[in-house]
Amino acid sequence: MNIKYDLKPESQRRAEPFKPDKPLPFGLLRTDHMFIMDYEDGEWKNPRIIPYGPIEIPPGAIALHYGQAIFEGAKAFKHDDGEIYTFRLDMNAKRMNKSADILCIPNIPEEVQIEAVHALIDVDRLWFPEQEGASLYIRPFIFATQDSLGVHPSTQYKFMVILSPSGPYYPKGFTKPIKLLITKRFHRAAPGGTGSAKAAGNYAASLQAGEFAAKFGASQVLYLDVTNTYIEEAGAMNHYHILKGGTVVIPEFTDTILKSITSQSIMEIADKIGIKAKQERVRLDDFIEAVKSGEIVEAGGFGTAAVVSPVGEYVFEDGTSVIVNNNEIGEYSKRIYEYYTGIQTGKIEAPEGWLQKVERRV
């Protein structure tokens, strides 16, 4: 890929390492530049890195009216050797193309997606926050730009990548587990739809549920399947629970559940963490009974942003609730979090291919 560079003048770019004097928020900051590539006339073309800023799209762009938009979320970390490494970016690229298939968007070769991300990080590497537990959050996304009010797949798209210097999701470490609302009012996705895609519209559809959950002091909704029988997602995360003895159970992936790269990775390294992992359909009633009996000792969500979000309480609309592990952070969840982040930051040896060094080119 022949990337064109149109960078800010040196006097307007970050000239020294980013050393914030207080914990950074997650996802709010931006680096100096962004990557853009266009799709038109049946091919992806004109890859370029330009200064971060507004973009111009027509008011009739299909993405604005019919939601033809997908995205990914990944992270890069600085290791003790001073170099920056992306984490399992190939998995994000594969999932982007799966989402693209579901929303009738043209694929982008995985190696092209990875090269775009690495090139942008290389340009803005001085933006990596010199702070314990920090990362560069990576947001690649594709949206339809054809100016048309007809309901059909667009013939034009933009693929973009932006970066967000971010502090740790838990600035003070694990302190208190979250609360989830169990309700039959909302469903994240329906069979045969876009539930297994990382589609923008799925997240728009979750906002109402999140606002409703907040009325009960909960962070999000525990989503059930459309029959209200089986557990699906924990808000925007894959749900998990842990049985006595250390077996992690993750709901079986279906077309209404997004395959979390975090979940898949934890299952791959479970033996190294000293746990077991399996997937199965999880009946809500069985889950509640197992929490009450103590067979389930921990629960929570797996995802890119937080890695592990332990849940200490599941509340119902009538005000009743069930408590997991005395509403405290469990040892297994801590162990998973520490091992996983240890791999990301280079403190623990990573499985082959999980980390890719961002080469210095500019």
C-alpha cells in the first residue's frame, strides 16, 4: 500500500513524549493525525494520513440515514524496550471484514488494515501516554458516503483510523464490581440480524437500555435472547461466570452475540492462567440458582476497554437482587486481568503472533 503523508508542520505537531500529570480519561483525547482511504469505482484507493479534523460528507450519505457503518476497537502498548506493540490486531481486522459482510460493505485485506494502523501509530508515536497502565486506543471504522436516499448498499465508502491516548479503565485498579439490571424489556439483537457484527446501529440501540438501567443504579443491562430464556451479553461486553474450582463459562457465540476478542483470547490461554474455560448456552434461571447456591463464585464481562469488568450484583426491576461473591472482586477475575494485561504490556510472554511491533518508518 502506497500511503501518502500530508502531515502537520513540525511546529504544530507533538515534539516530545506525552507525559500527562493526571490519569487520562478513556477515549476522549485524539492524536495529531488520522488515516483515510476511499472506496469508489469498485476499489479501495488513495490511502493517506492527514491532520486530524472534520471531514466533509454529503447530507444524503447513506451512513447518516440507513446506518451502514461498522467499527473496531483495539489497543497498542509501550513495552520496556521503548517500542510500541499492537495487540491481536489481526483478529480485529478479521472481525471488521465479517462485520462488513453482514452490512454489505466491501472487505479490506487484513494486511492493509494492519498497515494503516501501524503507519498512523508510527506518525503519532509521541502521543503514547507515559503513564502506568496507559494505552493507545485504536478506532478503525468504515461508513457509507454515497449521496443517495434509496435503501441499498452504498457504492462509496471511507475507511478511517483515529487514535485516542487513554489511561487505564480502572485508574486505581479494581475497587468495586459493577451492577447489572436483569430485564425482559430490551434485547440487544434478534436472530438473523446484525448482532454478530460490530455495527454502529447496535450501539445506538443500546443507549435506551443503558439509560433505563441507570435508574436502578446499574451500569448496563444483562441482555437475554429474544425468548428471555438465555443470557447473551453484559451490556457491550461478553458475559462470563466462574464456577467453583475455576471454570470460566462464556455464553456460546450465536448470530446475536458479538465475538469478543478478549473472550476468545482468554479461552486460548486459560491453562496458562490456571483456569478452565468453556462455552455453553446459559439459562437465566439456572444462572440465578447457581449464584444463590454458591456454585457460581464470580461473574462479569470481558471486553477490549476494561478487559475484565466483575459484576457483584444483578438487580431486577422489582428491586430484588442477587449478590455474587459478597459483592467483592473475585480472585479468579483478578488473576485473569493481571495475566492478560501482563501479556499486553510485555511483562508476560505472549503467544506467538499476538503482539506486533510498530516499526519506525517516518
